[in-house]
Amino acid sequence: MMTNRFFKLLKKTVTKTKLSLFGALVLSTWQVNAQTVSLYSFSQSAGTYTVLTNPLNIAVATASSGAGFLDENVYTLDNVIPFQFSFNGSSYNSVKVHANGFISFGATTSNSTDPISSGLAYSGVISPLGADLASMFAINNLTSSIDYSVVGTAPNREFVVQWSHFRPYSSNPTANSYHDWSFQARLHENGTIKYVYNLSSQGAPSATNAKVGLRGTASNDYVNRTASGNTSSNWNNSTAGTNSSSGIATNYNFLPSQGLTFNWTPPSTCVTSTSQPTNLTLNNTGIIINGSYTGSSPSADKYLILRNLAGTVPNNPVNGTVYTTGNNTSLNSYVAYYGANTTFENNYNHGIKGNNQYTYTIYSVSSNCSNGPLYNVQNPLTANITNCPIGVSGITTSSATTHSFNIHWSVSENGTANAINTVLEVATDSNFTNMIAGSPFTLPITNISRAINGLQPNTQYYIRGKNVSTQCESSYSSTSTVYTTCLATSVLNENFDSVTGTNNLPNCWSKILTSNNSSTPTISLTTTDNFSAPNNISFYGNGATTTDAATKIILVSPELNNINSGTHRLRFKARRTSADTKVQIVALTENTASATVEIIQTLPLTTNYEEYIVYINNYSGSANYLGIRRFDGGTWSYMYVDDVIWEPIPSCPELATITLNSTTPVGANISWTNVNNQQPANSYEYIVTTSNTTPANNSAVTTIASGTNTINLSSLSNGTYYFWIRRLCSATEKSPWKSISFTTVPTAPAPWKEEFLTSNFPNGWTNGTSPQSFTLGTVRGATGNGVSANNLYKNMFNNAASGTFSTIAVGPLNATDYTFSFDYKQSNYSSPHASLTDWGNFEVQISTDFGTTWTTLVTVNNEAGTGNYITKTYSLANYLNQYIKIRINANRTAGDYDLSFDNFEIKSPGNVNPFCLPTYQYNSDGNMITKVTFNTIDNTSPATSGTTPSYEDFTNISTDINQGNTYPISVKGPSSTFPSDVMAYIDFNHNGIFDDAGESFYIGQLADANPANANTITSNITIPSTAVLGNTKMRIMKNTNIAAYSNPSAPNSISGPCATDLRAGQVEDYAVNIVAGSLSTTENNISKGTIRIYPNPTTSIIKIDSKEKIKSFELYNISGQLIKKGGKVEEISLENNVSGIYIIKITLENKETSVSKVIKK
């Protein structure tokens, strides 16, 4: 309804009538017994809607708006009912008729659209179709009116009010769409009420909700109908409403059948029940009392149950009074139940106390009638019962010491029917199987506390209780728990895994939390960021200023008795989430906020868990506790701590710190410090491994002299390593290992070219962080320039105006004639993706220290585009014997465009296409390479026909090979129908081609086979003694040989590394690192067969068989460093050593020696 309707409602407060301007409500002079509308019964029937003949008109619409419009009107009809109409215990002969579809009794003249749930003070409401209704005027000859008439003869007269051709106010009528609602309220002189309906519609007018039913003097005394307005729930199959605002959804699809009649019948007059219930049975469970009985015969519709303590007598109930559950002084009883059931339960919520004798009295009741309820007070049914004691509650503890605590509990709400004792149980387990001495304790019921002595320190105890009478006992109380306090300790090892719950800490641990403002920080147990599963401790600022002295976020240890002894240290793991967060180790005089805090050491944290060791060997104060305090860092961030250990300082402690200073393509520079700068008496041992597993005692280690604090590791392949080092404090005493991990700088040999042949970001390249990152792929005008559609591109626009990326480090450059080149273009984001005139610039930068510092080679600024790629070339003559890394820094000044790069290349001028790719007629087509084994390379690649590319780049896989040595090579792969030739190429002189003499090797021919039965061929490759040292490329090629199908002696089908006449096969490129020559596989002065070393190559252990007794052995790495030696031995573990080549020298008892090369995979 529109807003102006609100003002219309305010104005319509004048009562209007055609029959009487003023009238008074006339009540009969006699009064009947009280009724309640909710007791009226309902039925419905199919009838006929009969329009009144010659009725008296109350109102008729004379216009579609204004004064002639019927809307919120209320009409007072005085003395119009010729009989006394009885409704809800009162008689009426005057009514108020409302245009909104209902009749009301009483003085109230206000209108309502929901008369049943309205708070208006009607004396009663008869609502056949209460809603926000309005009149129609001259719609297809239909005009609204309200009429009344009296039909029939006494004693069957009916007063009838008729509403004709009304509609919902919100549904404006038109000639093609309108509601036409006519209905009657028929009030019979015997008190019954009928609603008769004739509702129809034209077109599809909007719906409303009709309020149908009866109401007494208040909205909680009602009876009504409800329906949802669909096939299964509508006017014809409505149900009783569940609240006073329930209604019937009324729309044009689901209207009542013509003549549908709703019948409302008042309740009959009450008659007192003539019999009482029988067979009352009472029983109890604890204090709870349950009862059951047999209903009276003839049956009453309700029963009143009163409960009294023994010795008290109930007063009889008074007719016409409805009693509610609870204590009732007029009845001198507790009303235990009022209702129709023949079973009941009384518990604590019904006023039941323990250990009492109760008497129950039951009366039969007649209530579903007009003058009820009526109570039969003659010989009510009674029975007695004594219940069990109520249980012990409110158990608390206090004054806990190392050997005792006190228990307290609440006074029990028990009566005196039987003698009672309280029984307490104390145990060290929650099942109470391990009770302490003296438990259970039996105490007088008057006791409410007990001291418990003779206990163990730092022990959790469980407590429960019950009350026991001579008849029965209560259930156990809930279990309480308490810890005895801790004795001061000299050591601790806490991983926080023995407790649960975010607010809990292990026993004897505590926390101090204060703040400089109203926000309190937190220390919590958590499982979300542990170092050792499952738990750890989180420190959260929560709004407090973490640098303020008033803010204390301290995890407090148990009491310690040796903080000032100078003999112990604190070890723990910690990490941060916010920059600048630090951890402070503090000494505390107590474990409360008033403690004196002494800072021992402040340590910066990293975002990864690290172990921190604080030596407390110079503290002379009187502190009894150590604290781990969070300091600094963003307040809405976290610090995490785990695995806290207080232990004696070892006589040979591990290193204090270990630091990675720098990395190179083949190693790293690492330094370390000792505790108190105390060098070990003997030396250090170190080992480099590829796993984060503590080296075994028999691992091959390298010894370096005491006094050394740094080392340069070299001769490593690209990869991730772990450097382990320990102190040798004496000939027999060694410190624990301390380690650090590092990754060598990824490199590629020169010549080098990156054409973005795959969808993976190239190995060793660095991309900018979003929004400065580039994307590898193809889109819009950003397409590749060459053999691949991929390129490296970035959409440059106002919100992403810069971008950067850098290449892998390439080198070392062994000549001065190398050049660096790449292709680039810029293209409009929008089609047709033409070049922009004004776009921006990019810097081309070079680094010779693996990206630490950069020098700008050139800036390409707003260069005019051609629509195609532009090639840029720069000399690298100044970078002889250096690794170089290239970086592009792009900047937008205007436009929305894609900036694209492709074909990055470092080459000699005479080599126009270093490491070119061959061409296959049918790609891999089921003739792929599936496995290559060469020295430490052992690579398996996919064998899926139709999806495996003809070229695979495995240059991130590398192996070290020695000048002058010979190595076996194995290649595996299927061949469909025809045999396949296999070639290997190694660029020994690093000139970017495989065509030089001595760089190609025919491995052999693979017989035809499917992938599941693929064959393997093996050959040998000898590395020239003149091969250029450093990183270079190895290529494996495979091609089907059609001629070999009928002629096994047919020549090799692979004409070269860049052949264009190949049929079907695959190319795989790998990296190799050529190192200086060393001993061949076995060189010795021992007769053949005297000594045997196996397996070789090995993945972990080598075994030594010798016909002569072994005197000693020495193991060297490829750089000639002694890493392990020993006496008589039968096997040596290389499990924790890095992959590579090792030299073992064996000396026999007869003084003969054997020097052999061992390969660790």
C-alpha cells in the first residue's frame, strides 16, 4: 500500500453508519459462565452461496476513489440483532461492521487489516475474510456494497452480514483483471457461526493473505485457519493456525469452492467428572520422580497433580481456575502437572530436592467446555515416595602445594527423610582406578570441605563426589581436576604435545600478559604452525604495542633451581610472521605480572623455524624462572615457539651459528662461529649431502683444522645441498652436527638459446612479483616468433605500468666474440593489435655476480614498432670468462598494450643457429625416447603416443664427466613397425654446434617394439682429453629407419644433429660438466683379481673384497680432498655424500696399493 495510505488511516477514525450516527453497545442483563474462543470447534461443508433478498444496506461504493470509496470504514450497528447472540461468554445485540471483512464487538471503533492478531481492545472478533480490502466501482457492472439481514424464525434465526464484490486494496481492478469477492458471516441465535464464500477472479490479479477465524478479548485467545495457497494447501483443505497471525494465502489460482462454508461451534457446558484416576505408580532415579496412572472412567480430559512434602496437606482446587506448574500458595502445594497425559516426571527443574518423602495427589478435570475447568475433589488419588539424595555439586580446589590441596563443594539441597553421608573420591586417573590412600572419604553431610595430604608433586589429580543415604545414593558429580605444584627442577624438555585446548599450558608452565592499552595480547596452544607435531605455542599482539615496556607477552617456564649456576643453556625453535619480530630470553623472579624482568638476550627471528641456543653462563641474579618473550613486530602478527629444552651445556657444544655467505654455480661460501669463540681442541669435520638427514657415524667426512671459520665448497653440480659440520673437542669427543642448506646458482652453458618451447617458465629465470610479472604463453597480438607460439609477454596499462624478469646465468664465456640478442615487439591490446606510437621503454641490464648488482647496457625508449618482432643485438666482448645474467625492466608511459619477448640467445657471430633443432615428418608418433642413463644421469620421460613432444629440454639435469675417461650410455625407447637409430652428440668445444669432429656417437639401433616392451641399447662415449672444461650440452636423437625394416645393414638414418629429413622420433637435450681428468676407473699395482669394489656405481654403500688383508683406506673427493680414512674395512657408506666421483686408495698388508674411481649416484 502506498505511503499516502498511512495518512488516510489516521483520518478515518470517525465511525460511520447509515442506520445510526451514534449508538451504544447493549449487553444482556444476565451473565453466563466464562468461555474461551480457543475451545470453539471447526468444521467445513460444501453449500450454496445465497445472496440476501432485500437486505438493509450498510454502505455502497459510489466512486473509485475519494468519499465514495469503501476502504477502512467502520460501521456501528446498534440493537440490530433481534436475539441475544452469545459469544465467548457474553451476549450481544449490537455490532461493528468493518469494510476490511470482519465484525467486532465492544466499544473499540479502530480498524485493522489483521483483526485476530491485532493488539486492539476488541471485546470479540468474527472474521470471515479479514484483510486490507477495498471497494470496486463500475468494473464490468460490478460495484461493492455491505448489507445485513435477519433470516429464519425463532429459535433458528440468523443475523447475516454480507460483503459483495470486494477485492484486495493492493490489486487495482481493470476490466480484464480483478478479484470479485463476496462472502457472508451468519450468526445463529444458538451461538454457532458460519462463513459462506463466493470468491472469483478475472485475469491474473495479485494475491493477498486472508485472516479467517475468531478472537476473544485478546490476541492470545483465538482459533483460526491457515493455508499456503497451492494445490495441497488452500481454502478447501486449510488447517488450524499455529499462531494468531496465521492466514490463508489467497490468489486467483486457489480460491474456495463456490458455497464453501466454515462452521464454528461454541463449547458445551462443563460437567464435573464423576470418577478419579486409579493405579498410581511412583518410582525414582536419583532425585527424579516418575509417575504413571490409569485415567478415570468415564475419562476426564485433563488431570491436576499436586505434590506435597510429607506432613503437609493440599487445599482443594477451585472450579474455573486454571493452574500452572509451580509452587502455589492457595493450594498449599507444588503443581507438578496439569494436562491430559497419564504419565509425568518431576526433576530439579520442577522443585524436586533430594532425600525427601513426597505425597502426590491427582484430581480428574473437565476443561474442554464453556464453564470449566471443573475439578472432582472427592477422594482424589494419592501415593507417597522417598527419593534419593541430590548429588554433590560445585567442587572446587584451593591452596595446592607440592603435596596437598583443599577440596570445597556446595551445601547439598537435601531433606531429612534418611540419614546421609558425603563420599569423596580422589585418584590419579579419570577412571578412578588409581585412588590415593584413604579414598573414598566418607564425611558427614554437613561437611563442605576436605584437606587432602600425602600427594606427589607435579601430578594431576581427579576428584568426584556423591551423597549416600540409607536407602539409595545420588549419581556422581562431574569430575574436577587439579595439579599439585611443581618442585623446582634443573632440566626440562617440553614439546607442548601432552595438553589440549587453546587456553591450556603444560603443568607448571604459565604466562604473563600485560598491555600498554586496553587490548590484551595472547599466548595460546595451537596445532596450526608447529615444528614438531601436533602442538606449539603462539604469541599474538592483539592490538598491544609490542615495543612498549608495559606490554609483556611472556611464556614462563616451570620453576628452575639453577639459572645462576652458569652450567646450563636454553634451546628452542621459533619463527615469526611479521618483520622485526624478535624473541627475548628473560630471567624472572616469579611467574606473575609483578615479577622483575631481566633481559638475557634478544634474538631476531626469520619466517622459517630455526633453532636458537642461549647460553646462560654469565647470569648471577636470583631469578627462579626463565621467560620466552615476544618483542617488536606488527601487533596483528604472530610468533611461534616449539620444543623448549633447558639442559647442561655440553662439554663439546655444537657451533653457535652457521651462515651461508654466498653461492656459486658449483658451490658455496659458508662460515661459522663457536660458543664464546672457543675453537675446538682438535679440528672440525664436515660433509655435504643432498638430504636433510643427520649423517651416520660412519659417513665419509672431511677434516679441517681448528682455527678455520670459513670454507669454499666447489665442484658441485647444480642442485640443493646440506652442509653439516661438527667440532672435534678431543680424540673421542665430538659435538652434535649443525647444518645449513644451500642451492647452487643455476647456470646454462654458452652458446645458449631460449625459444620458450614449453609452457613452463624456464629453469633459472626469475619473474617479477605481481603486478610486475610476465606471462609465458600466447594471447592477442602477443604470439611467438619462431618454432613456438609461446612468448614472454605482459599487458602494460595504467594499473600495471611496469614489469621485470631476468634470465638464467649463462657462461662462463670463453671467447670475446659472443653477442647477446633477443626479439621484442609491442602491440595494442585491442584488435587488430597494431603497434603504438607512444608506449614507454625498457632497460636491458647485465649482471656478472648472479644478480647481486646490475649494469644497464641500453634503454630502448619509445622505439617505433613495425607490427613484427624487432631483433636487438649487443656485444659481450667485455665479459670474457664470466657468467652473465640479463634483466629486462619495462615501463609504460601511455597506452594499453602487450610487450612481448622471444628468442633470447648468446652465441658466437659465426654460429647463426646454435643448438638448432632437427625436423621430423611425423613428430614422436610412438617412437619417443623413454630413458637415458649416462654417468649419474638416469632420466625417465613420458611414453604417451600423440602427446609426447618431438623435443624435450632436460638441461636442468647434469652430470660431471672427466677429460680422458670413458662412460657407458644406455638409451631406451619403443619403435613402431620400423627399427630406430640412436645418436648422441656432445659439444666438447663449447661453440654451440654438434657438427665438429669427435662430437657425435652412434649408439646403435633399437628393434621395433611397443612402449610396454621397449628395448634398450648401450654403448660407450670417451671424453677427449682436450674437451673444454665447464658446462656444455649433450643431445640424444632417435629416428625410425625404414630401410632397416628389410635390410638390417642399412646405413644410419640420422644425417646430423639438425637434420631435416627425419621420419619419426625424438630429441632430448641434457647438460654435462666437463672437469679435469683424473684416474681411470681402476689404476693400481695389484694383480688383476686381487681386489674387487662393488657395486660401482653405487647409491649408498660400496663393498671391498680382497684376497690379501687390507691395512688401511683413504677416500678423496674429485678435488683431491681427503674426506675419510680408516683401518681394515669391508664396506664404506657413501649414503650421506653428494652424487659424484670419488677416489679410493686401498693399502694392503703386503704394502701393495690400489687406487680406484667410485661413482656415487
